[in-house]
Amino acid sequence: QKTPITVAYGDGIGPEIMRAVLRILEAGGALLEPEFIEIGESVYRRGHTSGIEEKAWESLRRTRVFLKAPITTPQGGGYKSLNVTVRKTLGLYANVRPVRSYEPFVATKHKAIDLVIVRENEEDLYAGIEHQQTDQVVQCLKLISRPGTERIVRYAFEFARRNGRKRVTCITKDNIMKLTDGLFHKIFEEVGSEYPDIQKEHMIVDIGAARLAEAPQRFDVILAPNLYGDILSDIAAEVAGSVGLAGSANVGDDCAMFEAVHGSAPDIAGKGVANPSGLLQAAVLLLVHIGQPEAAARIQNAWLKTLEDGIHTPDIYDERVSRKKVGTEAFADMVIERLGKL
Ligand code: NAI
Ligand code: MG
């Protein structure tokens, strides 16, 4: 029985990494029936300010599962962020970003990183309340609601429990934004008191970011409002090796979207060198989500074995640990060769 999913090739390196990932999924025995939709640059250029059309929404409402390659958001006014629109329309309130280091197989700045960032995904400065105040002043409002915060805080603690994690670190700037970040922190303490089995700590975002860069292995689950969570997850992915290695799940009550944490990388698009690993990690999260954990494990193991064998795309290539530098398609071939072998 194949599960229908919606798939978008995206922009920049999107089509290259998506093709590679779909090949690995197929070879790995994932039972999927992809429905392809067009989103991003080409749709923006046809005059849709949101970068997505009605027929794409129909597919998303039908399948409720979305594997999405990165897209390019055109510069300049009048365009809305497609990611923000999709997250808000489908109610994808939790953005879950696992970050691991893979030493000694991938050169990392830090060893033994194994953390998960749980980022609130609909509110904060990304709520889209931004306007021209006067000809000299523009304004963007920060929105933090009690229901929205309770939901994400509970999600983080439930996630910690379900995954055997010991500690949740809440990151805000409540020394300055006493009402908004203050409420987020307060609800963290309130809801957290229902989880005596999980340790709780709070850090101001400045020192939190500094510690994440210096000692990422001390973190377990990190919970943050939208903006800090966005920034912290790129820091974490990069210190663990490369932004090209991390995938994410955007989860709501009845829909979910899976994507790499990185963008469309226009600087390397079309060269066939992009690392498909971030999108592949997202696809593995998708397989677990739709109830195909065996295929997820088979693919994850083959991918780990490929890294262990020192087969690396240029972004993670390092003479100390790498043996062979390969492009996107060859990397996918190497993963496929290793399916079912441990
Ligand atoms: P980026 O993440 O696309 O690239 C940053 C750097 O990392 C570049 O040097 C790039 O070559 C490298 N990189 C990223 N992914 C890689 C991969 N898989 N393999 C090897 N190297 C990789 O960020 P940037 O350049 O700021 O944004 C480019 C475009 O992507 C922008 O239009 C931005 O709006 C969009 N974007 C889209 C996202 C999405 O669709 N989810 C998320 C972030 C940015
Ligand atoms: Mg980001």
C-alpha cells in the first residue's frame, strides 16, 4: 500500500537534491506515491505573490504530507515568504530540527553533538505583521500568544519524553522583551512543572547562542520562539559539520512538511555538487511520520555507512577523514549500493 505524498522540486539546488533523494527512497523500499506540485520562483514570476497556486493546495489538503525542496524567495517587496504561508495555512506549529555530529566520519568543530531544536513556527516576528508606519518608519510586530506558546512548550516536553531525552533548554530574551518573551518563559515554567522527569533550564539568547557555538554537546532539547529557533538551528547544523546535513519536520495536528534546513544555494546550483543529505534526513523523518520505520532505518543506515566510508560531497570533504569526493548523483548511487548492508 503506497502512501500519497506531495513533492516539490523547488529552486536552485532543489531539483538536483530532490531527484537524488527520490531515487534513494525508491531503492530503499519506501512505499510512496508522489504527487508533484510547482512552487517557488516560477510561480512567483507568473504573478502569484505567495509562490503557490490553488492546485498545489488541493494536493496538500489531500495528502497532508509534504516533502519540499528549498525555494528561492525573490528579493524586493510584494512577495510573501512561501514557507511562512505554508506553515500558517497548514497549521504547522512545531519545527523540529535534530542535529547530530558524525565524528569521526565527518570532520566537525565539536564532537558528540546530539540535540533537537523545537522551534515555534507560526508566531513571533514571523507572524507577518509588518507595515510602513510613516515614510520614515517601518514596523514589524512580535506576536506571542498563550495558546500558541502552551502548544509548542507541551510539544517540546512530550517530544523529550517520547524520545528519552533528559533536558529542555528554553531560550528567550525576556530580560528585554518582558511581556512577549516573558510570557514564553513563564509558560515554559508552568507547563514544565507537569514534567518532573525532565530537567528544565532557561538561557538568554545571547549566551545561549554563544554556548551552542562553543559547547553544543551540552544541549539536549532546545525550545525557542520562531526567530531565535531559526538562527540557532543554522548555528547548530553548521558546528555539527554542515548546514547541508540537517533535515527538519514542520508538524501540525493533521499535516506535516519535511525539508532540509538550508536554502536553495544559488551559488552552487546546477553544478551537481550539492549535498542531498539534509533533504534525505527530512525524508527519513517523513517515513517515520507516515509509519514506514523499516524503510527509514534501512535508508538511514545506508547513508551512515556512506559517510563512514569517507564518501563525501565537497561541503563536508576534509582530507583528515574523507576518502572520495563525489557529486550529488554519485553520492546517491553510493547510498543505494549500501542499502541492506551494515
Ligand atoms: P543557503 O542555505 O541556500 O546557502 C548558504 C551556504 O550553504 C551557501 O554557501 C551554499 O552553497 C551552502 N549550502 C547550502 N545547502 C547546501 C547543500 N545541500 N550542499 C552544499 N552546500 C550547501 O542560504 P542563502 O544563500 O542565504 O539563501 C539562498 C536562497 O535560499 C534565498 O533565496 C533564501 O530565501 C532561500 N532559503 C530557502 C529556504 C527554504 O526553502 N526552506 C530556507 C533558507 C533560505
Ligand atoms: Mg532558516
